[in-house]
Amino acid sequence: MKVIVVGASGTIGQAVVKELAQRHDIIQASRHNVTHPVDITRPESIAALFEKVGPVDAVVAAVGDIHFGPLAEMTGEQFRLGLNSKLMGQVELVLQGQRFLNDGGSFTLTSGIAVDASIRNIVNASAVNRALEGFAVGSALELSRGQRINVVSPTVLTESMPTYGPYFVGFESVPAARVALAYARSVDGAGTGKIYRVW
Ligand SMILES: NC(=O)c1ccc[n+]([C@@H]2O[C@H](COP(=O)([O-])OP(=O)(O)OC[C@H]3O[C@@H](n4cnc5c(N)ncnc54)[C@H](OP(=O)(O)O)[C@@H]3O)[C@@H](O)[C@H]2O)c1
């Protein structure tokens, strides 16, 4: 299969590329990728990526910024970081990508444990992750030509503990390689409208 991985140079993205490259041709994309640059916050940038790459069998999104911080101090601008980047960036990949996705192809989006974690400072992530999962469940009913869509919801990654560890006290982290298997399950499997939780 020909698979686009958006966010390919990231902590999750690198592990997904390593896992999927064993079986598939991978097109790595991100803002700083020299061959396939894309900024998911700019719809015209996503359009340019799909025009350049052409038809694909799978689109994987392991990308998207969110705001971490207390509700009491949160501004609308901070909240919109998650909406504009993690939510609308991934939604836009599907809205535009459905025209470039081959019959039976798949979208795999990324949410996260935040919504179920019962910890502070992750309101933006909780809202965005639920929205992404709702988008996928709804879209699964409407995608045509056998196209599929799933979401991978990882807990905090072992590799990311230096950054996110203080927010996730008491949580067991998972290695990126294990999280990557859930993306493989989505790309290589038959499921649609599924949330693959790796907690
Ligand atoms: N790490 C964790 O513990 C964890 C746990 C649960 C969920 N998640 C979610 O998983 C996703 C990826 O997380 P990560 O930790 O792997 O991130 P990361 O290590 O920061 O990597 C982000 C990747 O996305 C690219 N990127 C960033 N902004 C972009 C943009 N606007 N347009 C296109 N590409 C962009 C980056 O490359 P460029 O700089 O070249 O653009 C990089 O390839 C996020 O949605 C995050 O919320 C992460």
C-alpha cells in the first residue's frame, strides 16, 4: 500500500513509519519535511500535498498541537490552538483526503487518553480528543467506496515522559513501538469507526 504519514518525524510518527514500512511504501510528511512539506493548519497546504502525492491507500495523522494549562486562566485563543491544529488539521486531512483515497483505503487519526485521564490542565486535549473520536464514528457511516476511518488513542508515551510526565503522575507509559501497532491494526485491518485505545 501507498501510505501518507503526517507527523512522520514525531515521537509517534517515527514509530509508525518503522512499523508500516515493513509492508508498505511510506510517504513521510510534516512542516519541515523537504520532499513532502505540509502544515495541517493551512487547508491549502494539505491540498498541495494531496495534489503532489496523488491517490493513496492510507492516510495516517500522528500530529496536532493542544494547549496544556489550567481552566481558570485559559483564554479562547489558547483553546483554539487545539481546535485549529489537532482537531481541524486532522479533520481537514479527511475532508480533502477522501477524494484521493483509493477504494477500501483508510484514515487513521490520533486522539489520546486525556478525556478519560481525570487529571488537571488538559481541558483542551479532552475536548479535542472527544471531537476527533466523534468525527471518526460519524464519518465511518458516510465514507464511500469501502473507505475506512479509525482513531488511535494512546496514553502517555514512554519516550514523552520527560515532557508530559508531570501531567501524568500515576500513569503507566507505553513505548512508541507498542502504540505503532495500533496504527498497523487500523491500516492493515478491516475495522472502521473504531477507537483503538493503547492504555
Ligand atoms: N507523545 C505522547 O505521549 C502522546 C500521547 C497521546 C497522544 N498524543 C498525540 O499524538 C500526536 C503526535 O504526538 P507526538 O508526541 O508524536 O508529537 P511530536 O513528537 O511533537 O511530533 C509532531 C509531528 O508532527 C509534525 N507537525 C507539527 N505540527 C505540524 C503541522 N502544523 N503540520 C504538519 N505537521 C506538523 C512534526 O514535524 P514538523 O516539525 O516537521 O512539522 C512532527 O513530525 C499529537 O496529536 C498528540 O496530542 C501524543
